Amino acid sequence: MRVLRLLMCIGLAAGLSGSASIARAEDWPQGAGPNLDFRAIGRKAPTHWSVATGSNVIWRTKLPSGGQGGIAKWGNRLFLTTFEEYQEGGPKYSATILGHCLDAKDGRILWSVKLLGENPSPICYAYSDSTSWTPVTDGKHVWFFNASGEMGCWDFSGREVWRRKFLAPGEPFNKQMEPILLNGTIVTMEPLSPDDPRYRVNRKSWHFLRGIEAATGKTHWIADDASTYYCTPTAGRMPNGKWAILHGRGGPHDVPERPIGLSMTSLEPGSAGKTIWRFEPQDLPGGPVDGVSFMALYTMTWDRKFATWFRYAPEESHLLLDASTGTLVKSQSLIRRVDYRQWDPAKGAHTLHANVNIRDMKDFSPRVPLKAGEVLHVMPNWHSNLMAYGYHYFLTSTGHRRNAYAPPGLSGPSHCIGRVNVATGKVKYLEVPVGVRRAPGKPEERLYGQALTTSTRDNNGREIAPEDRSRTDGWQIPAFFGSPIAADGKVYFTTMLGVTYVVNGKAKVLDERALIAVNDLGPLGETWSLNTPTVAGGRLYHRSLREVVCAGGQ
């Protein structure tokens, strides 16, 4: 057995040694997509579907339990993770997950493996759980990850190559790291091991990017700079063509990693893990610098020119950094001189508030007035952001603002897709429906500006989530929605209700015409998802708590 495993590892290493692990045009090999940045520019993708009515749905496959990682695809194989089937009366926390291989042609589950972690997470937690890390594949092997503390490698027949245990963080169970496969190395995020020379009392719970040899599971490198576990580090090529990854520090719950800020870290052989530049916002004037005013709870989106971030205090702002140096290029207010297209239920149409100050708005929405002394704040929804087509897109949270440095108020504007024009700094907001009621043979009903709830029951009708926050619409918490993706000139956002918005990413005006479709993964109020869609071969693969869905056609 040892000889067989050694030969398999040698073959795997040889297969990976010259590969950058960037997929063919028809594949989506990891959560961040074929280019590691959640963008598949030029790739054809379906825009309209409805599981509630069966429109443009090619197949559906029931799952044994919930899960919230993305779907990796290579050829005719899909890979994803779920929890084990829930047993009535059992605990709604688990450290055990299943990795599944599906046939992409018809959705059949071909084989499954079990990964055992050490630190149980809530099942279907609104802030991610043991299943949150998307598998990665190179076309011959697949790597599954249990965010509770185990990862491993299997070939396409389901034969195990290796397993590796790792330290998992404690509560709160907020993790949004997406593993990245590049040049034979898998990039993950973990706390330091006790045998690490940097491990000490004030750093034992810090988290660091880690490069793991895909062929063996051995650690190659650990990054110089720490990372907050809440952020989604994103890889890409620097202006000089070299691979790097952007990650950050700062957030609620007294996350320990310091200094608060962003780091660009090399992924190049020979310098992997070394810091290229660091942005520390204490150099900026005008307000506090802490884990509340600067939070790294986002997809750390960037391109060859710019890296982006959001600032909360003293005024909500969009930061644009030089991708080569980390130097601040521009700070753009998210509240001043913005265009806000608000839904007016009396008119049944949007009303444009042009060049307004969000602080001057008197209503959170037409149905939720602000109280005396309150103001409206802008809080970009955590992780629901992406820079593509010359804009930085994001969703707006609708919950109470949690910032001790700002006056009391509500976050908003209500249920909006927002975007910042990277070149001009112009900020626009478009209110979108929270959900759509659909049924076969009946006209659809779009619901605006109201808090909705959903179900976290599995295919057998059993309640599997331990808390009510997982049964909200996710906008007001805010939940950790899956990262959006860009494909074929469009941007795709998915919310916890299983609603997927498709936006014309190149639209010059962010108005109702830019909203191409409001799709669903099932009936409103009965569907739950914290997932990122996968686009490959002209089809879109998505998932909810109960099933995997393949959409296609027009």
C-alpha cells in the first residue's frame, strides 16, 4: 500500500509540475473560476431560469443535506460538498462532511467520500460552515476540504491519494477562504501550528495563507502577513505578469490579526508567501482605524491596475489602490452625489434620485421610515462584491449599522445593487426585488423593500439549521452570500433566498434595463443558498440546500 501511494504521488507531482492549473475554456476548476478571480470574461452563460417553474432547467439532483461551497467542474465531472444526512433529533452542529462527484450530463452522484473535522460548525450557518470551501480539480484529481479541519486528494474514480488534518479556528465560525490551485500548490488559510517559530500566545489564533503541495499535502510555505479568516483572498497577475494574491486584516469580534490593512503576497516559485506590498490605513487622515472602520469581510477583488477596499468611518468610502505598489489612488464617497434608483410601489416603477447625499434620504425604503435621530448609511454586503467591466459591483446590506463611530441609523439604500465606476468614481444604486413568487402557469409577483424569511428544511422535511438567522433573507444580518461571478458581459449575484440577479455588467446606466433577470433556485420561502454559481460549456451549475441544478438555454 505504501509503495502504491508513493507511485501515485510521484505521478501526481509529475502531472502538476508544469501546470498553472488554469482550466480549459469549458471548465471551472475551483471556486474562483478559471482565472482565479471569479471572472470568466467572454464565456457564454445562461441568463434566465426558474427552478420554481422548471423554465430552462436541464436537470436537478437531490442532495443528502445542506452545503454552501461552490461547484468545481472539469469535463463531465462536478465536485461539491455537503453535510451528512441529518438524523431527526440529532445535533444541528457537525464537523463531518461529504465530498461528492457528479456526472455533469445528468447530475447523477457517482461517488462520495467522508471528511472528518475536529471543530463542529452550525449546519447551514448564515456566516458559512464546514462545507464552505469549494473543491479544486486539475482534470485528473480532486481536492476536497472540510473547513472544520481536514482536506484530501482523490482521483476521478474516487480513490484516495492522501489526507491531511489541520487546525481549525474556534467560534465564530465565519470562513470565506476559497482554496486556490496554482502551479501544483494549493493555497489555503490556517492558524499557525505550535511548532511554528512564529507561534506564541498572541499569535496562536492568527490565520495565515499557506501553500500546500498538491501531490503530497505537505506545507511548502506560510505567508509573511496574517489574514482575517473572514475575507476571501483573490489571486491574479500583477502588472509585471507575476502571480500574487490579495488578502486583508480587520473585522468584528476582535479578530486578532494585525496590522489592519491589505497585503499583496507573491505566489511565484521562489518567493511564494513573501509580501510584495502592504497597505496600512492608519496613514489615512480623518478617523479611527480599527476592525470596525476597516473590515476585511469582502472578496478581495483587484485587477492588473487597481485593488479595491471599503471604508466605514468617518464616512463610507470606496478605496482604490495601485495594484503594483498598494499606494492609495483615490478615496470615493459612497454617500455623496450618488444616483439612487428607488422602487416606488405607488407608481410601480423606479424613481431616480440624482446626485443626492444618502444622508439626506428620509426613508430607508418607502415602507421603513427612519426614526428621529437616525440617518441612512451605506454598508456594502460582505463578500457580495466584484470588480469587472470597469466597475466595482456590490450589494447593500439593509440591517442596523454596527459602527460605534457613526450616528444611529439603518443601512441601505434598500436592497440595492451598487457599483462604483473605477475611472470616474461615480456611484450608482439600483433597488432590486427581494424575491419573486413564481408558480407554473401563474404570473410572477416581485416583492420590493420588505424583509422575507425562508426555510432550512432538507429533502425529508427535517429542520437542519440550529438558528433563525439562517432563515432570514440574509440582507439585514447581513449573511455571507456567495461571491458574485462575471461572465459574458454579465454579473451574477445570489442571495440566501436562492435568488440570482443577472446584471448587464457593461451597462452605461445602472437602471431597470440593466437588470437582465431575477432567477430562482426554487419557490420563494422554501429555498436556501449561500452559493456561488459555476459557468461552463454554455451551462450554469448552481445549488441550494436541497439540490444541484443545471440551467441552460434562453
